[in-house]
Amino acid sequence: MILAVDMGNTNIVVGIVEKNRIIASGRVGTDRMKTNMDLLIQIKTILEVFNVKPTDIDGAILSSVVPELTNQLASAMELLINKKVLILGHGVKTGLNIKIDNPQTLGADRVADAVGAIEKYGYPLVIVDMGTATTISVIDKNKSYIGGLIIPGIKTSMGALSNNASQLPHISLEEPKAIVGRNTIDCMRSGIVYGTAAMIDGLLDKIKDELGYDFTIITTGGLSSLIIPYMSHKVNYEEYLLLMGLYQIYEKNQER
């Protein structure tokens, strides 16, 4: 039983993985003011909800895109389970051939996504991860991670719009009633949902033009389920793609 944790800019996702299966998961907000003991209590609480004891856990792996909190979170995990935590980064075996200008700058979350996707779907493939930022990762027909795109996330874009346009309110993100909105709020919802779907569809078409061949499309991230119904491409939604990728990486690093 492995404790897999991913720390993003908005949320910390905690998963318990056993034999390629997610048996428990939960999330808490990423708070840069938290101490390692605060983080320990939060993770322990998630485990208790699912009746998982720290002594049940055989090992742990952490990915983080928040460097200033990485050590605190790793410390919290180690204090909780009394085992060394594998931090995804330079020197960790992933099996991923990264062919970008500076491989060390590739975010740990994108590495884990790619490993998890390749394990289940093979290659070539494109991964769309909709979080604080919407990222698109491309793995070519030679199983190489060749790059991608980084786009402002859906909620990030909504916040910027409301903060910078005096007459546009802060709104909840919901399904639009129609593509043509009849009031300000409906116009904003339609714009962000249909606009995001159309943007991703268009980018996928351009990636195909550049590569010259088809690929499998995987989507993940908390907001994917809202956008997918409005896309024209066939996609495979994987809620726990990143956690499964972390599990695969952990297993690769246990091999003798």
C-alpha cells in the first residue's frame, strides 16, 4: 500500500494506491503558511476517513510544483508513516525519455501524468491537464516527451477577467445554458466553457498537423469533466492519472 501525494498550486491531492488501484483519495487546499505538523494532521485525517492506518503504508512518493512547501510536506509524510519519502525530481527513475531543451525544468506533475498515461494507453498520446494552469503534454510515436503548451487555467482566467473588468462579476463555474448568453453571467459561463473547449480542440488539431499522425487524447484535472462534453474530439478522462503515474514511478524505483 503506497501513499502518493501531489502538491499543486491550488490543492494537495492524497491517494492510497495498492496493486494499480486507487483505494482512497482526498484533497486539501495548498496553504503556503502551513507547517509540517499542520500538513501531517491533514494527511492523517484523510487516512482516518478511509480507515487506513499509517502502519499499513509500505512507502510513499511525492510530486510538487510548490518548491517552498516541498520539504515541509515530505517531512510531514515521513513523520506520519515513519518511512523515507521518494520525491519526484532529478535522479528519480521514471522510464520517460524527455526531449525538451532543459528536461530538469519539466514539472513533476507533467512527468507523473505522462508515465501514468503511457502505462495505460501506450503512445503516441496527448495529455490535457486542467488545473490552475491548463497544460498540454505531447508524447510522440517514439515514446519521447517532446514538449507541449501551458495555458492559463479555467478558474485563473475567470478570476483575471473579473478582477480586471470593472463591470464583470465573480461567478461560479457551471454548465452554460446555451452558447449565446442572454445576460452577463450566462455570457461569461458560455465564453469560458465553450471557449476553453474550442481552444483545446483547435490546439489538438494543430498538434496533429505538426506531428503528422494521430494520437490518443487523455484529459485529467478537476475541471475536465465540465469541458469534455463541449469538445469535438474523442477523449479518455482519467481522474487519477497523476496518482497512478506516481505509483508507477514508485514501483520503478523499487526494482533491483
